[in-house]
Amino acid sequence: MSKGFLPAIVLVRPQLGENIGKTARAMLNFGLTDLRLVAPRDGWPNPDAGPSAAGAGRVIEAARVFETVEQAIADCTHVYATTVRDRDMPKPVVTPSEAAAQIHGLQKMGNQTAILFGPERSGMTNDDVALADTVLTVPVNSEYGSLNLAQAVILVAYELFKTHDTTPVHQPAHPEGLATKAEVVGLMEHLEAELTKSGFFRSKDRQDSMRRTIRNLIQNAGFCSQEVQTMRGIVKSLSRRKPE
Amino acid sequence: MSKGFLPAIVLVRPQLGENIGKTARAMLNFGLTDLRLVAPRDGWPNPDAGPSAAGAGRVIEAARVFETVEQAIADCTHVYATTVRDRDMPKPVVTPSEAAAQIHGLQKMGNQTAILFGPERSGMTNDDVALADTVLTVPVNSEYGSLNLAQAVILVAYELFKTHDTTPVHQPAHPEGLATKAEVVGLMEHLEAELTKSGFFRSKDRQDSMRRTIRNLIQNAGFCSQEVQTMRGIVKSLSRRKPE
């Protein structure tokens, strides 16, 4: 994905270089690279940022510094302000997944978007938030909602990644080589024959229901072809065993 | 939500106390409290865990320590193993959102579930993973997938929280007090009357299309009742202005 199709992450007056580094790492984990810093407290470059970026140094090196939020978002057409607490501002408020869906659509149509994150302790001022179109609030435990900066960034970056990730939500245990029904039924019949010989089905009354129980548990196991062979080897070995 | 309805987070041979603390914080942010530690490298309690837990001390204090993974998951009926790289193990592989949906269902039906996370550097052994029912893999940037422990935990905890969170994905800018159409049309007509007087509609040909343009932009602004009044004040003030 080219850089032009990705939203910018804007850290507004970030305090610790370490958190800028962790933000870069969280961004790159989910494919974001456009990092913008507004008036970082300890200046820029900051020697604390590199080590905590842990391999995401190229995001740190490409970061751009601006004096004001207005300058940082000048090229953007739609801006989200991430806040934890309710600001009671007349703005739409969206969850990270909804923001990601909107941003995905906006970026696809050629809009440059940006997501603002406030300083570690205080968060953004109401004047910062007033520059945004939409407030992005991460729903958290109402009794304990202290998300740190890089954690807030990673949750948003993760939701953005999900909008274009094509990983199947569920991949079966055996993508290939699942046993055919002939193999599964072969195992059932082999087991039933040996159990009949060993006297397992003592009660004629319950024989049918017991057989169904066993057939269901074999069915539910979802064996691959190889595992059916292993199971048949087990049945064979156990039934060959001499009485002690 | 009572503890009994929440999955356990199991850290398998965690190395740094700081990461255990950050995990506790990530858990509590999204309402998880059942932390289990398997053979933590530096023993337990670990003085490094508390400070990085930042207010989630009660999760640290309630953490239980086990010698083996088998012991840690003894009361569970379904276990997920979180891995980054593909293990090529014959197990279903799910994304965090799919795992969260499954866990939500399992827990609701009274099952205790657990999610395993491996040691910081090496990840879990294949023997650890073999104890799990399902592999949970976070889809990440294929060129840079170095999620740290607490980040992996927070993404999974966040998805679990989403399964029972009732926050609307989109809340309008004005949950109450949106302007009625009578108020909106009143503003349109007021503005059109003043613009007619000021000679804005010079071209008779384009008058209708210009009026529609203005009506659409007022419509799209989504004013609340109060904002319509503010806009009418602005129109009144500007149209009262004397020529210089």
C-alpha cells in the first residue's frame, strides 16, 4: 500500500521520546508510516525515541515536525481527534472500528486523513479538538480507562489494518488433507468390529446409542487423512494386545 | 460482569516483571481480571510489576502462579494459544475478533476459557501450543510484525470487550436539540432574502442553481437548533453592515 493511501498519525505535544518510539512501532506493526509531531516537548530528534521504536526506525526518521496542529493537518480533508473522556463537544463521536471504516472510504477516494492523539497526561485542549471533524473514542472499562499513548495508537492502527486485511477469520485445522467420509466411516467400522470382539457392547439395548455416541465423537474430531491412519494404527495395536 | 464470565489471561514463562504489569493494565482497561502466570522467570511477586501496572494493582495482587501450563488451564474447557508466526500445527487458526466471538459464546454457556501468551523473546514451544484447542494469530504487517507482549494482550482484550460493549459506533454531533426543518428552512429563507437585497443573485440564469447550492450546504451542515439561531444572528449582523 503506498503512503498516499494511509492516514497520518499526529501526536500533539507529546512528552516522552520513548512514547514517540513506541507509537512508531505500533504504527508500523499495522502498516502506518506517516508520523507527524506537533511541538514535541523535548525537541526533535529525541534520542529516547529510537530504542523504543525497536525496528521501526524508518518511521521515526521520516517523522515530520510542526509548530501547530493547524500546520500538521493543513493537507488533510478529514481529521479525527482521539479522546478518552467525553468532551461534550458538538461533534460526531465514533468508535475505532467505525473511524477505520470511514477513513478507509475517505482514503480510497483520495482524501488525506489524520488522526490526532493528545499529550500523555493532559490530553488535547478543546481548541485542538475543535479543529477535528470527528471525535474518536476508544470504549474502555468505565472503572479503569487509562490507555497510554502507544496503546491508543495501536488499537486505532489495528482497526485500520483490519479494513484491508484479507486474513480469513477462521482457518480450519487441516486446510488440506481432511479425511474423506469413506476414510472416516472406515475407522468407525474398524473400531466397532474390534469393540464387538472385545465385548464392549455388552448391553444389546444400548448398543445402537453407544455406537452413535462413538460415531459422533469420531465425526466431531475432524480428523485429517493422516490422523485416520494413526487412529486405525492405535485401534489395531490395542486390539492385538494380549490379556495380562 | 462477574469474574466467572471472563476468560483467563495466561502468561507462559514471562520474562520481565514490567511486562507483567503492563499486561495487567491492558487487561483491566478492557475489564479482564483473571491473570495466571506460568513459571515467571524472575519469581513472584516481582517488584517491577506493580509500577508498570499503573492503577491495575488489584489484577497483579490477584494473579495466580502455576508451575506448568497444564496446571494453569486445568479448570478450562477451551484454550487459545496466541502466536505471531505460523506454527504449521494441525489446529484451527482464528483472528482476535473471531476468537472474541467464540469466547463470548463459550463463556456465556458457562465454560471457563483461557488465552495463552508466550515468553517475550521466544514465544511458546510447540508443546505449549499443543495443549490449546485453537491458535489465535493477530494479523500484522507482514514486513514488520514485532508485537510486544502487552500489545498482543491489549488487542485481544479489546476485541473481547467489543463483544459485550454497547457503545453506539456512531453518535451524532447533536444527540439532542437538532434543528427542526422549519428552523432550517427559516434560516435558508432569511439568508436568501438578505442575499437578494444585497445583489448576490446577479445572474437570473444561475439563481436557481445557486440557491440550491446554498440550501444544500446549509442542509449538510447538520445544525442544531442553537446553531441555526447563531447563523441567523450572523446573517442579520452582516446584512446590517453599512457600506464603507
